Amino acid sequence: MPLQDGMLDGYEIECPVHQARFDVRDGACTRFPATRPLRTFRVRKHDRVVEVWIPAGLEPARRRLRPPATAAATTG
């Protein structure tokens, strides 16, 4: 389930289906039933644009990004 639909509380995001929670800073599990951390990506905000660095070889992750009009995805 995409966590983009989850609720953000401070630095934790909650899965809208299972209520597992993760720290958005490093992907660590903070509440059961999750048992593995999430993969995280380096981001920065530059001139009102959020840039996400997705490592080479992760094309499926790049294709799943739905950048809003003010966001840009780049590789690093």
C-alpha cells in the first residue's frame, strides 16, 4: 500500500491499511506489524522544488513517483 495515503505524525508515517508506523527520516519501523525498515531516498528542496535522488537500477521506484507540478525527480 502506498504510504502517500498514510497519516504523518511528526516524523512518523502510518500505513493506512495495517497501522504500522515508520520513521520518515531513516525508514525505521516504529510500530508493529512492520518488521523491516523502508528504503529511503535522499531529498532536498531547491528553489521551491523537491528533488529526489533515486539510485541507478531502481527504475521501478522512479516510475512510481507521481511528482506534483512543483516537484522534480532526478538521479544521483
